[in-house]
Amino acid sequence: MSDITWEEPFCAEGNNCFRIGTDPDGNAYIAVSGQEDRYLTDSREALRALIREIKAGRADHLL
């Protein structure tokens, strides 16, 4: 999907890097950096919750 605007990758030490994106309709996307063609999409709030868990070190194994 070419309408997704991806943010810079977030990389935690020793973990996969991931990217967050949004489209003009307000949908949110998350993908492992370098694999943006294989993304998950959900509401922005659901992805924010996932990102908070990843940054806290509790959910990095999900990616």
C-alpha cells in the first residue's frame, strides 16, 4: 500500500526494529523494519498499547 506514511524505525538494543505508519484515513500500521509490505493494522490506540509494551520490554518477542 503506497498511501502509508512510515515513521523512522524504532530499534531496541538486541531486538528487531519496527516502524509505525498511518494512512490518510487514520488507520495505523506496524511492521518490522525492512518488511513494510508485511504489516499489521489496527486502531491507533491498540497499536499505541502494543508499542508501550514493546518499549517497556514486555512484548518485543511479538515482533
